[in-house]
Amino acid sequence: MTKLYSNENFDFQVVTALRSCGYDVLTAFQAGNANQRIPDDQVLAFATASNRALLTFNRLDFFGLHRSNPNHCGIIACTYDNNFTALAERIRHAIEREQYVLAGKLIRIYKP
């Protein structure tokens, strides 16, 4: 199954819901990368070096990073939704649509 890395702005309740679906999700906090003002390009580099697709609400910055260097394990950029279970389901469906292959892809998840 696809491994994921949530940057520090990503909601932990969504992480919990994804884990309950069987996803291996490493958080920035668990990786020791929280509250350090790590630049976005380094966040993406960490996710890539860890062989994980990045989960983020920071859409615009990561759209630009994807355009400048699509050599990563995937970016899943979401609009915020306080229905955490529904957001996790949209993420799960998007990953399944890509047949679990996210390398070099930018996946956009919008709130309906």
C-alpha cells in the first residue's frame, strides 16, 4: 500500500482515519520535523527520501514545487474539510484511482 507523509499543517484526525484504512502515514511530528520552519522544498525532499507521498493543505506552494521538479513520490494537496472521515475517503479513492502509483503525480483533493 502507498506510504504517506503528512506535513505539519495536515490534520491528525485525517491521518487517523487513513491509518484505519490501512495506510502507513508518518507525520512531521513523528519524524521530528515539526515546529522547525522547514522550507517546503525540504519537506518534499524528506518525503521523497522516505519513499512517501506528501499530504498537505498547503496547495499553492506544492503546486509550484511539482511544476519545478516532478521527481517525487507524489503530492496529495487537499482543501481543508472538517469532515475528516469524508476527506480521508476522498484521499483513499484518489489513491485507488491511480492504482497506488503516485510517483511524479500531483493529486488534487477538493471539498465538495
